[in-house]
Amino acid sequence: MGLGGISLWQLLIVLLIVVLVFGTKKIRSLGGDLDGAMRDFRKGMNETETAVEEAVEEAAVKPAAKS
């Protein structure tokens, strides 16, 4: 048994059909597009975390300055 009741042979057959239908060039470009999208997502998440941390630090400094 493989993943969720799908055997290794069934996965290989599905992979072969996908390669025959789409071709290796299109699959390769799809992988590159997916990689770029993931890279942009991570960059956006890091920018958001940095902005949130800066806002929290700024909010913590402002009340202390008023006292």
C-alpha cells in the first residue's frame, strides 16, 4: 500500500500520463512558476512580519515617551 490506498504502480501510471499529456517542457516551466510564486510568498510574509514587529516596537516606545 502506498499513500492513502494508492499503490506505487498507480502513481507511476498517473505520472506517465501527465508527462505524455503535458510534455516535460511544460511541466518544467510549471515547476519554475511555482518556485517563483513560493519565493514571492515567503518574501511577502517576511516583509509583513518585519512591519508588524516595527509597529509593535513603535507602539511600545510612544507611551514610554509620553510619561
